[in-house]
Amino acid sequence: MADNLPAEFDVVVVGTGLPESIIAAACARSGQRVLHVDSRNYYGGNWASFSFSGLLSWIKENQEKSENSDECEDWKKLILENEEVISLNKKDKTIEHVEAFCFGDQDSAKDVEEAGALPKLPVFGASGAEGVAQDPNKECPPLDSAVARAESCEPEKAASVDTASTVEENDTEVNCENEGSPSVSSSESALDLGKAEAAPSEVSAQEPKKIMYSQIVREGRRFNIDLVSKLLYSRGLLIDLLIKSNVSRYAEFKNATRILAFREGKVEQVPCSRADVFNSRQLTMVEKRMLMKFLTFCLDYEQHPDEFQDYKNSTFAQFLRTRKLTPSLQHFILHSIAMVSETDCSTVKGLQATRKFLQCLGRYGNTPFLFPLYGQGEIPQCFCRMCAVFGGIYCLRHSVQCLVVDKESGRCKAIIDHFGQRISANYFIVEDSYLSESVCRNVCYRQISRAVLITDQSVLKTDSEQQVSILTVPPVDLGQPAVCVIELCSSTMTCMKDTYLVHLTCPSTKTAREDLEPVVQKLFHLNTEAEKETENEELEKPRVLWAVYFNMRDSSGINRNSYSNLPSNVYVCSGPDSALGNDCAVKQAETIFQEMFPTEEFCPPPPNPEDIIYDEDELASEESGLSNSPETKPEPSSEESSSRGSTAVNKHSEE
């Protein structure tokens, strides 16, 4: 049971976001005793992925914003006279302004059940799709936390635990795996999933392409909707870490197939590789030569400082104008290759971004980007699995009441969980959203505007429907942020057949809907009264079937000194940032790990089973086991066999 956890660990990690999960994996790999807890019932925090019904439940939870006021305070008896406490948040306050809309044909979806969903216990109420329509004033019965703890897992059990979606789990989980636990490749789980869902896919193929809302609800398990939208640079820090630590064996990836640009009201494909440039029909021969010459310069721009030295204090956009590039080439380089701001990015940073883009080309495909199958939320779970393999203990739905701090030394000594158990540790990792307002009163947070759309067509139709596209929409007014659009097809395992999942992201200036809806109206057709007059003109645009807007806190880049009265052995991990890649999370995780354990290697490769050197005692026991094989084992005498037989009979008769 979770209320009988060990009383002492080396590292306690609160929150299962990407930085926390990387740190937990690195600590467990270096031999530390790790406890990894999360008050949510799913892995990932704001890095998580949800099925459609799971996302509806998440929307309902963040729209209600109810507070738990009936908390038991018996844990305060565990605080000694020379100790003080730092209370932690019980409610996530990082999500604001959540607005969901259904633009598709809203036929009756009240009695529609999600295909393949497991039957739920009566105490947990209806499904996620019905849960949104429930009366918000109606109180839910309390959830009894059940904890499953295993010292070692069988292969089949490990597969079910590791590959199952934790979004819909309602019980507290504790997973403990030893180094000898077998690993299950994601390809096997994907194969099993494909077999299990073969029948629904055949049915959906026969259905008309006009998507009903009931179809989205019914096929909700085919959706894996990320709260944060990111891609992985093929030579980025996260890919290097996945390869180095061998965590990549737990995930599968798909190449982003094309880079798009939005110019003069049209979406067009950007040639970025050498082959694309020379095969492009939208560029003249002169433009092709100009583009290749500039891209070649960017690859080794540091060797030619005289060409950009005079423009160090200028913006990258101003520098591009001096390179005799046509307006279309300037647009492609600025918004689709470097992907930087037109007003804020300096020349050097623009050249660095362009070089990074070019260096990542060709490693795994024709673009620099990879996307994890089943969504970005798989990546934190991969590192959690590595931590569990090396002995880490996991508890979901396990909240922490407070940190216990020694008044004399100023160091954190322990945590107290919601069961009232006191757990001691040497180091504590806490995700920013768990810190109370008193600790964060001097912190100035930024916000990220997010939108997730389900559409019926791609923003740029081609012969192949299975395209993973990235598009940067430049701002209408100078000083406003550009909007990053990522469009995912059904082969990424993030949406149902004949639909596309579209993510829009930008730094916030207003609410998410105010920031992003103008871009949505440019690219897509909304089935609203205002657009019915121009419906004939909008037929070529993809239709939005369903959409959600929300603002997410951006806690990246905050100085540690901004937090008030933070103990020296407590480290804070930030949530997702607005950047396209994951470098910020990886850098933060490595920095924190090196501060805790400066002599240890960060996430080294796991040992090859053939290279493991066993102790002499283990070798001796193994040899003795071999010597007692059936071929060499002496046969018992008749007296011994008869006595053994009688003993067995007597024991059986006594029973």
C-alpha cells in the first residue's frame, strides 16, 4: 500500500513532467533510491497526452477549479519544534481560459460509448464524454486510492503497465521494477494495439467522410492529444539523450514530412534540402542559386565574420535584406527555416537557428524534425519506465502536503504525503506548479497560448494524405508573436482516420482564443453564422470539427533566487516553454542532476547483459545449481524415497 512506503529515499521527485522524469531516470540509473509521485492520475503533467474522452475530462476539471477545503490536518502532529513546513499546492493553477467548441455536425452523442473503452466502476461515474455534460454542482463520491506495488514484473504485466494509457486510470499506482526486469519494445505494443483496433478501422473506412461528433466520441481512443506541441530536432539534445541512455527503445518516431509557409494568404511548401531546392517549381533558377549560396554560407558563417560583423546589432530580418535575396526567399528563411521573430531576433541568433536547422537535415529524413508516435506525452513515460527498471517507485494520485525544513540548517528533511506518512530524503525535486503562492510571490510568469483543432482535411492537399507538417504564420502586426502550427495525420497515432490533429502555439499577449482565433480563421473554415455567407469561397479550406483554446503557464528561465525561502536541497523544474524543441527541459534536468551528483555521469547507457560481472557468491550459487542438474544428481535410496513419500502422504492427510 502507498501508506506503507519506505520511510527513507535518496531522491524524492514531485511531478512527472519531462524534466522531472529525466532527473528521476538519471538518479535511478546512478544507483539512487528514487520515489516519484504525482497528485494527478496520469503521467506527464502539462506534457501529457489524452484520448478524446480524457481531454474532455481534463477540460471539465480545469473549468471547475474547485478547491479541496476538507483536508485532514493530522499530519501537523508530525512536525517537530525545530522544524517548519513549506505547504504545497493541492490544485493545479497553470491552466487558464479553457474554451471548447464543436463546429461539426452535432448529432446526438449522449448514448455513444467509446470503442474499446474498459467498463468503469460505478463510483467513478460516467465516461469522460458524458462527464463534461454533468452538473458541475453535483459532488463526486470520494475516490479510494488503491496502490499496486510489485518487486518484479512478468513480461506480460510489464507490457500492460508500461504501454497502457494512464490518462483513464483512477487508482494510485506504485510500479517498482528491478534491473533484471524485461523491457517491452514499443513496436510490440504498437503491433498489439494495431491488432486490437483492426476491426474499428475497417468499420470507419466504410463510413462516409463527413465526420459526425458521435464518430469522434466513438473513436476517442484513437486520439492522443498533447497539451504541449513540440517536435524533436534530429540532432537536438533530447534525441542525443534518448540514444545515449537507450531510452529510445521505448518509443517510435515519425519524420515530419514537409515545412510549409503562409504567404500572401496562401499555404505553400518550402524547399529546405538541396534536392528540394533544385526540384522546386515555385523558385526560379536565379532564386535557387541565391538560396543555396546563402544556406551554404550559414553552415560555416563563423568562418566568414567579415560578412556579418557589421550587422551584429541589427535584426536578422534586416541582415537578410542586405543579402540580395528576393522577398519570397527572405520570408522562407525567416519564418520557415530559422523560425525566428522578425523584430526581436538578432543577426547572430538568426544565423545560429538557420545552421541548426541545416545540420539536422538528412539524419533521419528530408526535414530536421521527428515526432513521437502516440504523442509528445510518451517521452516522459519513457524516462519513467527507465527509472522504474532501475528500482524507482512510482505513485500516481499521491499528493504531498508539505516539505519539512530544519530551522537550523535550512535544508529540507522530508515530505509528508496525504496519508500522513513522513518520508525522508537527501534531495527533493518539485515541479513549479506544486509550489505555493507564498514561495512564488516574487516570480513573474509568462503564458503560452494553445489551441487544438480536429479538422477534416490538410491545410495543403497533396497526393499523400499522411503528412506531418509544420507551418509558421507570421504576425499581422509587428511586435506580435508568430504562430507555430503543427498538423498531424492519422499515421502518427494521434487522431482517427480521415481527420487531422492541428496544434497552434504562440507566446501569450491576450487569452488563447484572442491570440489564435484570427489564425484559425485564415487557415480553416469554421461552421459559424458569420461564415455562411462566404461558404462557397471557403470550401477549399479544411473544416474545423472541434476546437479547444487554453492558456498554459510558462515557468521556464526563472532564476532560482526568485523563489522565496527555498531550501538549498530543493530544486524546481519548470513546465513546458513556447519553443519548438525540448532543449530547455534537457538542459535543466542535466544541470540539476550535476548539482546533486557532480561525480556521476548523466544518464549513461544501460549495461549490456553479457557484460555484467557477477559477485563470487552469485557465481558459486550458480555453479552449485548447475552441479545439481538432473543428469548428475544422485538417485535417492529406497528408504529415502519411501520416507519422502510417507511424509507427503502424511502432510496431505493432515490437510
